[in-house]
Amino acid sequence: MKVFVAGATGAIGRPLIKSLTLAGHTTFGMVRSQSASASLSASGAEPVIADALDAPSVSAAVAKVRPDVIINELTSLPRHYTPTGMKAAAERDARVRLEGNKNLIAAAQQTRVRRLLVQSTGFWYAPGEQLADESERFAYDASPAVAAGVQRYAELEAMTLGRTDFEAVALRYGFFYGPGTWYMPDGDMGEQVRQQQVPIIGYGQGVWSWVHIDDAADATVRDLD
């Protein structure tokens, strides 16, 4: 199967490319520049240069490949986690996710792509007494930063799901941990824990949904069909 991955060099993109290649798929990774393409080639994927915010370049890239499936893993998050860095990156991250997804949808329609998978969230559900499942509503009334992120994911799902011109899947991942993420022993959060910079909220009884980055990649490959 031909698979076109947008966000191919991000935290999920790198292990996803590896999983797709091992599964025998012909994989293409969208990158912004030639300098970012070397690592993709080494993983067995063919790099395709396009800017997610430039609709004509996205359409041209998808038309060139004519994939069966597009996987949208677009983000614009800082490599290192700090509250200041996240705040500074928020506006561009929102634009890359929303405008990038809009451009991918248009390209999918023009090229008659069969299926489009888009990254969503399985960790920002409204708080409650029991563990959440996908029937729970998003946490629209959370703190301003979380509520903004929730709204962004809701918009992504609304613009993608329910179409008749291609099949659509919202990938409600848990929060990523493992190699290449902020959450690993030698990553940013591991270091901040050692420095006692990570606060415990309330009595420390809150529950988040987590997923190892490799498991998330493997689950995404299974969602091609």
C-alpha cells in the first residue's frame, strides 16, 4: 500500500515510518526541506518536499505520490519542553495542525485518496469519577491552555470525519512516552523530575492516558485498513 505521512520527522512520525516500512508498505514522508530528508531515506521512506501551510505544494506532493492513505501527524511543538516554550509555540502549532489538515484534505479529494488518518487526543477528556472512554466529552472547561488544545482537536475531528469522498479516522492517542518524546528517563520531564520541578497537583490522584510511542506507531499501521 502507498502511504503518505505528513509530520514524518516528528515524535510519532519517526517510529511510524519504521513500522510502515517493516510492514511492507511503500512509504513517503513529507518534509519541509532537503536537509530533513536524509533520516527518512535511511528509514526506508521516500522524502517528498512540501510546506504544510502552502496548499499548492501539498497538493503537488500528494498528486505526485498518489497514495492510498494519508496519515496526518503534523505538529509544531518545541523539541524541549518548558512552559514558556510551549506558550511560544502554541500559535504556530495550532496553525500547522489546522491549516495543514485543511490542505491535506483538499489534496486527498483531488487525488481520490481512499483513507485519511488524523492525530487527535485521548488524554484531554472531561474529568470524572471513573476511567474515561471515547464516549466522554472533551475537557472544554479546563484551564485556558488545555481548553485551547481541546478545541483544536475538536476542530480537526469536525473537519475530517463524516465525509463521503474518503474514509476518515481520528487517532485518539494517549500521551506519548518513550524514545524521542519529552517523557523518558533522559528526556526533559525526567530531568525536571530529578530537579524537583514537576508539581504534584492536589493529592496526586489524577489519571492520564499514556501510550508508548512504538505502540502508537504500530496501532496506526493497523488503522490503514
